[in-house]
Amino acid sequence: MKKISIIVLIITIILTAFSFSSCYRTGSLDASGHYEAYAVLRFACPLFVGGTDSFDDVKLLEEDSYGRGLYAYRYNSAYSFLVICQKYDKKSSNDIMVYWYDCCWLAKKPIIASDRANYADYSVNEIKSLKDINDWDKPYDDTKLNKAEYQSYSKNKQKFNDLKAEKEKIDSLCIEKYGLMSEQHLSCVLNIVYKANMAYTIALTKEGTLFVCYDPSSKAMISDEKYDGELLDCRDSFYSFVNS
């Protein structure tokens, strides 16, 4: 009986060790360590409202001669992104300074939901256009560079909580002014993009899809603009609003 107990204990230890060693799914954000791609999408893409370490797929597809990275990114098999990170300084997986241009991403619904992050959802012309806009294989243009430091929640809980509170404030103002898209929706604001001390977002409202500018210092809505195109094609129009 004692021998059986020892055998069971050994098996349990082996299985536990195996589960820890394989807890990062192959191709996932945690397994790849490409948090620079995650960070750029968080800072630059108003459509990027998801993101979970265990279920996101991210892959470095190419690098140019200056160190830029072109990444494919999917979360929950719902959305497919291509994103270019100009450069990054990684202190740790929880602390990264990232640099990007405004129009650094493309977004689509995946053609094949079961496929992991890759080129499959994008045409040759779309990939070339994204590279051209982001000066692929050309020297960096400092006048186009945005930068920000990404830190994980465990690293900087207060910042995450402050940003969450600010997003909730913007959401409540949008709901009050424009109304919810439908009774099934509890909020209308997507991801927040910060630039030149202003907060920009997309609000899905009763009045339609709106680009919104909010001033964090005065806690007031500054301007809005209606967008009538396809949501996943909003990139250029959104950044035209941001830079107007």
C-alpha cells in the first residue's frame, strides 16, 4: 500500500510539473513574448478592445534592415490585425517602451477562424501599403514617431485603474449625449488612443459610429465626427480626425 502511495505521489508531481511547463500555449502572447505588438495595438488602435495572454495569437512575420517588426495578431479568433512596431526597448516582459507611426495597423475578421496569426487574411497590396506608410526599410522619421511605455497590471496597478476610470467617464458622457446603440449594449466606447494630451476613441451609439475627442484635463468632450464606413476600415479616417 505504501509503495502504491509513493507511485501515485510521483505521478502527481510529474503531471504537475508538466502542466506548469506547458501552461503557455504555443503561439500565444505569453509563449512568444512579443508584448511589443500587444503594446502598440493597445496604444494605437481604437478597435483593439480585447487581449488575453492565454488566447491571443501573435507572430513576428518579418523584420526590416532597421529593426522594424511586422506582426500578425489575433484575439479569440474574432479579429485579425497586422501591426508594425517601429522599434522597442524591452526592460522586461512587463516593462517595454514602444515606438510606432499613426497608421501602423490593419484590421479584419479572419477568413479562416481556426488559423492562427499569419498573412492569410491580407492581400499582397494591403501588406505593401502598410509597409510603405510605415517607411519599411527606410530610416526612421522622428517627426512621425509616437512612443509610450507599456507596463503590465501587476507592474503598475494604479495606472491601469486610472485609465479604466477615465474610459468609464468617457463612456458615460457618450451614452448621455448620444445614447446606446441598442438595449443589449452596456457601453459604447472602444479602445482609447492618447495623443498630444487628448484622448480619442470610437463610440458605437444610437446615432451611429462616432469618432470622439475628450480632454482629460478638463474632463470634457471636445469634438466628435460621424463615420459612415465599415468599422474595420476606419483607420485612415480616424487618424485624419485625430490630427485635424
